[in-house]
Amino acid sequence: MKNFLTSKVSFSIFFSLIFIAVFFWQTFVKGLIPAPTDALVGLYHPFRDFYSGSYPRGMPFKNFLITDPVRQQIPWRKIVVDELKAGVLPWWNPFSFSGVPLAANIQSGAYYPFNVLFLLLPFEAGWTVLIFIQPFLAVIFMFLFLRKKGISKSASLVGAVCFGYSGFSIAWLTWGTIGHVVLWTPLILYIIDELISIPFTITNHKFLGLSFLFILLLFFQVSAGHIQAAVYCMILELSYAVYVAGALKLHRKEKYTRFIAVVSVFTVFVTVSSVVWFPMLQEILSSARAGDPNAWNVPGWFLPFQNLIQFVIPDFFGNPATMNYFGIWNYGEFIGYIGIFPLIVVFLSIYTLRKTWFWWSCLLVFLFLVTPTIFGKIPYLAHIPLLSSIQPSRMLVIIDISLSILAAYGVDLLLSRVSKRGIFLLSIVPGIVFSISGVTYAIKFFTKDEVFSSNLSIALRNSVFPVLLTVVSFVFIVFWLYIKEKGYRFRRVFVVLMLAIILTDLFRFGWKFTPFVSGKYFFPNTSLISFLQSVPKPFRVAVLDDKIFPPNVLSYYGIESVDGYDPVYGQRYTEYLHVLDTTEVGAFPAFQRIVSVRNMSSVLLKLLNVKFYITFNEISLPNFKKVFSEGNTLVYEDTTFMPRAYFASSVRYSSSDFDTLKTMLNVIPGDTFVSILEEKDKKILPDTYDLTKNSLRFMEYSGYSMKIKTQTKGDQLLVLSQKFDSSLRVTVDTKRVIPLRVNYMFTGVRIPRGEHIISLKYSPI
């Protein structure tokens, strides 16, 4: 194994570095960052205001579709890095949703070992390297796995390129999470091959070493930042273990023993990695998403049948980067393109079905599951926990892995055994491409609907390059078969030209979709942001227009907000904001990833410690004054905003959550210091309090922890506009106390008379 790795690793690293240098040439030559922050600056205020002098109509941006990295992955990773640099466990995100678990949000990548990059480099440089690593390691690991399977260097390189730069990989490249989950899969498959090939004994040092590496790689995979992709990859990996064990030429009992050994190691991994997945599981089960049984009915949840066309003509329905996409939302979920040339030779692998049947099975099974067939709908119709809440379109990752491996087998056969008799199989993809283009042209010729005709024009225009590439690839392959049969030897020339065709195809696709932006547009600071950063904490802001500061973006700058964007967040917060905006209790809406507030007059909003409101419109409400503006963006201060911590004037009790919300709507408007507790806490607190001669002040505040000094002449109830959470640890002086749930979702602490130091911290321990 050592000698094998020495030569193969150096070969794969060399070529992978070349591919990286070419694909990311704009970074190396121009210093541009592969991040979609141009969309942030071009779409949203106050960034548009900040650059209005240079771009009066807004800065141009490349791809409006991929704003999620700007609104989620980059801000979340920034919080993780900042907390790690502060020497604390990144457990709590105080900046979105009025506070929400951070480590439990697996997309934050809180436990991913490659976070060390951000400790060594400036954040934007660390992010750039994190993006580079995805295709770089993906190519290396897939190459090693394919060589392990006995495939030639040239064919292995083709399969590795298809995997590292496939449509799925490019579509999710700028997220910096899904690609990192997926890239470990080939290396894990490699280790599975090694583990099952050796006898299992507890004293076998090689087995123990491989087992440790297996656990480590699985931990890398699950902590990289996308649980759906990780689940699908681990299903593939365990299925592969069954396949490899079954293929061993050993007694059935020995096969079973070796498979159980792998499963046992996997079980150890599940236990070790519980620090990652258990908090996430708790958060999912308590989230609004878990309670939405109809999420799978939305268009685009599955891969629509018509979007299978994108395997041969990736931009048949247009491309968001060219602003002409007319297909079902969204493009990034449906793109599994691996290139025309590789797809043509995939069908040659049928000749070696004894070796490739597992990958053909994966391809067909996952195609049935990713599309809206009855098989794909079973988890949702049966309401299977967890499985019914994850989106099947991400199974494209398994389809692309399977296609990349089958393409490698196909190229291997093309270079060695296949003759002109293989023309029929090689004609399948060209036949599909020509048929789609021909039918589209015929429909456009006869249609009279202008909109439909315009869309077909886009489809035909975007079919030109795939058709030309199909012709070139097919003719090139046929020519190769001809000269090979005649005994001519041009293998190296053929391999170089083949790689040139494939790289031209995939890199053209990747460059078209992926934005590269100047560092000055990577979360730039504006005067409005600087103003908010200068105000002493704690306080929160509310953004009143969708064109200002998309949710989560303020967290990058350390500014706390009541809005947020996340596929998983607390059910109570959803319900609270619904009542805040509508005053309707009970008729809660379906799950929404993005939450914001609009009802400025609600007392429930006041309880959220909102000091500043950011808007385009003048606010004429009492006690509001304009304190800052930048271009069209205005900042208003509520001069009577509720502080983050205060003493309750009196308490009321409710028998249910609905009763709590109704009581808050009816009682608190007359006295914002009234607090509503649950019925179970009755009689442990007095009903009213004397607030005279009481004082409190924040000694320390960091969002995830705080210290408050209190001075009271009697026992008091301290109320904090902090989410009540099982991870909240509270001490009065040095004594641990149990907090109370107050006002539906906030925190209350009983304070004895006298002077005390109250410490609050969100922590698992």
C-alpha cells in the first residue's frame, strides 16, 4: 500500500494542482475571491448606497442564484472562527433569530478540522483556500480510489476530473460545505476496500490503524457542514461495504465477519461524532421544519423529469448566471452534468458489468429516488422521521459519483479493449442530444406562443455548444477506434486531446456559473455598519425591507438582529413572530426558512430588545427618531426600547402556550414589565414587586455569555430578552440556579435581595 500511494499520490497531486491553477486562474492572476459577494453588494442596501457613486444603478453581479453562501455559510463560519479565536466553544449564535444554537447548526461547520485555516489566515484568505481544497482533494481522492480498482492512470484521471468539476460540485462550490462533505467519499471507499481485504483481529495493527483513519475520515465528512449530503454519502459507503464483502472469494462466515468489523468501526464513529449530530438532531426535532409535513410538495423538492435533459444539455432551461433561466426553481439543485465526452463513454462500462454492476445499480436506484416516482415519495408519504424532512434532489451527488466512476471504466475500455463494435453504445448519448435538439427546433417552428417560443430560443441557443461538442467527441472517439484497430499507436496524443475536450467542457461550465470578485467587495464595511458597531451593546436591530441587509448578513459584522435565514430554527420563535406580526394565536403558518418582522407597533417586538429599525421609509410613530442615514437607507431609534435585562413589576400565570401568547397581547401593552410564567411555576414567586431602589448593569457582554451586577432591596425576578434554551447556564454569584421560561420564550432568573453577580452562558457543559 505504501509504494502504491507514493507514486499515485504524487501523480494525482501534480495534475490536481494544474487543474486548480487553470480553473482558479482569476484568483492567482487577478487576486479575485471565488465568492458570490458581488450579489450582496449589487442587490442589497446599504451596499448599493455605499457604491452608488461608482455604480448609480447598482453594481453588476454574476449569479443571483447563489446568495446562500453570503446569507448563511460565510456569516456562520465567521461567527465560529471569531468564537474559536476568543477561546470559547462555538455553541451559540447571538446574531440571528434573536439568538439560536450555532454548533447544533451543522452548516456552520463548527467542528470541521479545516477551520484551522481561519486561525492561520485572514478570514477571506482562509475562505478562498477552503474553496480551493474542494476540487483539489476531490480529484486526488477519486484518482486514488479508481487506481485501487485497477483502472489505468489516464482513465482514472478522467473519472477524477468528472467528480471534482461535475455540475453538482460546481453548483455547490461557493458554499464551502457540501463539496467538503463529498470529497471524502472516494477516500472512505478506498479505506473500506483495505479494511475488508484484511482479517479482523484486535491485535492486527494494520486493521487498527485503518479503523482509526476510517473513523477520522467519517468525522471529517459529517462535520464538514451538510447533513443531507453526509447521510447520502454514508448510505453509499455502507452499501459499498456490503458489495465489497460479498465479492470476496471467501467462506460466507468470513465475509460476514469482515463486514461486521466495518460496521463495528462505523458504530464507534457514530458514538464519537455524537458531539456533532446529537445537538443537531435535538434542534431539528424542536424546529418549525420538523412540524411541516407538506414541505415535500413544493416544486423542485424532487428532480423534475424534464430536468434530466440537463445531464446532456446543462443550460437547456437557461442559466441564472446569464439571467435567462426559465425552468423550475432551482437550477443548482438539478445540475448533475459530468461532461459530454465522459457521458458518451459511460455506456461502454456495460461491457464490464461484472465490475460495474454496483455503480450501475446506484445510478438507477438513486435516479428513481431523486425523481418524483412512487419510490422517491415513500419516505414522505410514510412520514418517516428525519428522512421526510430532507430534500432528495441532493442525491444527485451519488448519481454524479456513480457516473464519474462509470466514465473511468468506459475510458479504460476505450483505451484498451473496445473496438468499432462498441459504436452502438457510444451512439446513445449523441442520439439523445440530437433528438432533444431536433424536437425542440420542431416545436419552436410550429408554436405561436411568444413566451414559450422565447424560452425555446434560449434552449436552442444553449444547445449549440453541447451539439458541437457531441459531434467532436463522437467523431474523435470513432477515429480513435479506427486507428487503434489498424495498429497505430497514438495513445498519448489521444489522452491529451481527450482531457483537453473534457476540461474545456467542464471548465467552461464552471466559469460561466462561478463568480470571482474583488476583495473589496467581500463584505465591505459601510458608514451605516460602522455606526451600528459603535453603539454599546446589548441591543438588536430590525430590518423592515427585503432589499436591505439580507438575513444573517449583519452577523458577519457582529450586529444582533431579530430576523434570520436557516432551514432549522426553533418552533417557538416562529410562533412568536407570527403572533407579533398578525396578533393571531393558534393559526400558525407553514415552515419558512426566512423570518422577519414588519409590525413595528407590536409590544412583542419591543420585548425583543429592538433599539434600531432600518428602513427606506420615514417612521412617524411616537418615540422614534432618525439617528443615521446612508443614501436611501435610514436608521431609526426607538427611544423607549426595552433593555436586554430588567426587573419584572408583576407576574401572571398561564395554563398553556396559547394562553401565554394571548395574555401577553392583552396585558403587557399596559405594562411592559409584566411577565408571564407557566402555571407550574406558580407560588414560587410573589405576584408583584417593588422596583424602587433596584439597579442592574452589564459588567460583561459577548452575546454568548454575560455578567450582570444587580442591587435590590428585596427578592426580584430578573427577565432577560435571551432565548430560553436547555444549554443556558445561569449562576447567581457562584451558585448554579435553574432559569425559568418567561414570556413564552425568554429567560427569567430569581434574584435574592442584596448585591449579586449574575452570570449567563450558553454552553453544553
